[in-house]
Amino acid sequence: MQGSMLSMEKRFHVREAGSTAKTEVLAGTTTFMTMAYILMVNSGMFAELPGVSYNAIYIATAISACIGTVLIGLLANLPLAQASAMGSNAFFVYTVCFGFGLSYANALLLVLLDGILFILLTVTGLRKKIFEAIPTPVRVSIPAGVGLFIAFIGLKDSGIVVADPSTYVSLASFNLLSGNVAWKDIMPMLVTLSAVIVIAVLTCRRVKGAVLWGILGGTGLYYLLGLTVPGFYEGFTDGMNLNPFAAFGDFGRQAFGRVFTEGFDFSPYLAEHSAMELAVLIATTALAFCLVDMFDTIGTLYGACARGNLLTKEGEVPNMDKAMLADAIATVCGAVCGTSTVSSYVEASTGIAEGGKTGMAAMVTGALFFVSMFLSPIAMLVPGCATAAALIYVGIMMMNCARQIDWLKTEDAVPAFLTLAMMPMTYNISYGIAFGVISHVLISVFTGKARDIKAGTWVIAALFAVMFFVTH
């Protein structure tokens, strides 16, 4: 054991970085604790799709997270971690599948295209040009819009926000005295709200893994309060499979490789749409996946490394291109496994705060994701109301970037607002980006600043405009 630790130290130049093997192990474990919630949240989200189960996506999420995290450790020697990105998974399920009408396998094909495109952009250096083609106010507000979108999904999944025929959405009733709502309906909502507060309090007290502890605490509260609901535990063990290897069978049948066996079959979509509509949909949706992935990754890399004083003297992320390449390869692997875009997680900054400085910490996190694959029977016991709390809290944390927007500068405020507002209001991330880019172009043109618009911005705006007129 000691020999392998020494070997790892030499491989990742731990001592040269001013760290120790013990510190790197602690850092990697801390990072895993803070982002392990994705295993349950991602699985619960994808389980809403027909033909794929919680177990299948749980394994897909764990494998892709393990691959991505190990890659960023080996290639870039950074103490970061990767997993299915929050926001992209919601876009995949609720927009691409439920909204656009594509199948689970079709959507995986778009993720695969995103990963391949990301690899090409990184290798050729075009990534920077596309990144710069997105107007700054739009670029800055994308994470905030995604955060609102995710939080809205969490509020909806928990039952706190409900549909209303007159106002479209409304607050669910908590009034037991009215006789119109039962305790069994109110109880899960109270669990969600309690879990959000627990996560916030633990975060304020700087407890590591606050989101995970919030989910586990919410789960415990849910089953405790279940004792007060008549019939709650009737048939509870029916169909329960405690064999950890059963999930691997579901993964092999329902998720792994479906991007190749069924992903190219768009006949159900073409039965109601033209080939032109399909072509534009594929182009714009793959672009939206790529843009969100790119901005999320770049922002996370800079943010996490800045917090740990890991940036170079020039203020750049060490081995930036290798880190981006690891992200792109992980996305391709994720599509093959059956999950959405894989991206770097800002939660890795907690591991960096514990002293992590090298890829050895990433290897520890990756190893823990591997071990987690055999814990699927336990993970399946986590109720949706507990994972909904994680969605809401992650959405809150993503709003941080909104402070960078100059809200008193109209030419920035309008595109920024449309970007972050249209995502939750239309239940579509790409629509938010589209409104932001198009509004920026139009404002620039009619205020005499057309010459300032980059060529790439014109192309992206035109693609999104065609999307609206042809596919919607």
C-alpha cells in the first residue's frame, strides 16, 4: 500500500506541488462527498424517460464520472472531478426528449456529436473563437439561467410548484384545514423545504458534503414521517432487489451503446416533421449542448483553480487544453454509456480547499465513483423529494454569476435578462441562449454598432433564427 502511494506521489509530482499523499486522499474524498448527489439526482431525472430505468442511469452516471475524473487527473494533473452536468441533463430530458419529441437514443446521439465537436474544437484551437463569438452578457448569464431552470424543475418535482389554468403556475396548497389536500401530499413538500434549509445551514457551517448530507437527511425524514401516512409502507419491499449487480444488467440492456443501435433512427420524429426541420434541430441542439458544456467547463476550471491558487503566473489554468480534452472525451464516453454531457464540477473546489493540488486527488475521487457503482440498491431508496432539494440548492448556487452583469447598461441588461429568464419560462436552455444572442445582434445593429459584431456571432444568431422559424 505504501509503495503504491509513493508511486502515485511520483507520478503526480505531489511533493513538488507542495502537498502530501495524505492531503491528496483527503481532498479527493471531500470532492466525492460534495458531488456524490449527482448519482441520485441524474438517475431520478432520466428515469422519467420511457425505456430507461433508475438503475441503468445510476451505473452510466458512475462510470462516466469515473472515466472523466480519472482522465482529468492523468492528462491535466489537476485535482478536479467530472460527472454528468447539472443543466445539461435537464436540457436532455425535459427539452430535447419531452419538448422536441426526440427519443432517448436520439438525444444521446446529439450528446455524442457535442463531444466529438468539443474534441475537434479543442485540438484545432477553434474553441476560443467560438467562446469569444458569444456576447459577453449572454455568456455570463447562461449559468444563472440554467440555475433558474434547474431550481424550477426541483420545485416542480417536489410538488411545491403546480400547474394552474389561469396563471400557468402556482404554489401548491399547504392548507390541511381546507379538506382539499391530504397530509400525504404535503409531507414530501415539507421534506424538500427542510432539506434545502439543512443544506444551507450545513454550508454556512462549512460542513463538507452539505448537499449529500441534505439528501440523506431528507431521505431519513421522509421515511420517518412515512409512519404518519396510512398505508405508506404497504408493499414497500415489493420488487426490491438488493443485488448490486442487477443494476449492471439494466445498464447493459437499456443504456450502454443505445446511441449506436437506435440513435440514428429518427423515423418517429420524421413522421411528423420535415427533413429540414430535423437538420436544423440537430445543428442548433448540438450547438446548445456544446455551448453550455464549454462555458460550464471553462468557468469551472478558472473558478476552482483560482480558489486554490493553482493558476499560472499569467492567470491561466494549468494544462487548460488537456483539461478541456479530458472533458470532451468524457462526454463521448458518457454518450456511449447512456448519459448526458459530462463536465467539470465546481464542487471540486471543496477538495482544493482541503489542500488538493494534483491529479492524485482526482484519482481518489474517481476510485470512489467506481466503488459507488455497487451501492445502487441503497441509492434507489432516496425519494424524489430529497433529490429535488439538491436541484433547488444547486440552482441557487449557479445564480452567483448574475452579479457580473451591468444591469444599468441596457445593451448588456436586455440580452442577459432574456437569456436567464427565457430558460425557465420556456423550459428550454437553447431558447434562452437564442434570445440572448439574437437580441444582442439586433440592439447592436439598430444602435450603429453592427461593425462590432463578430462573424461567428452572426452565424450563431442566424442558426438560432432559423431554428425558430423552421422547427417551432
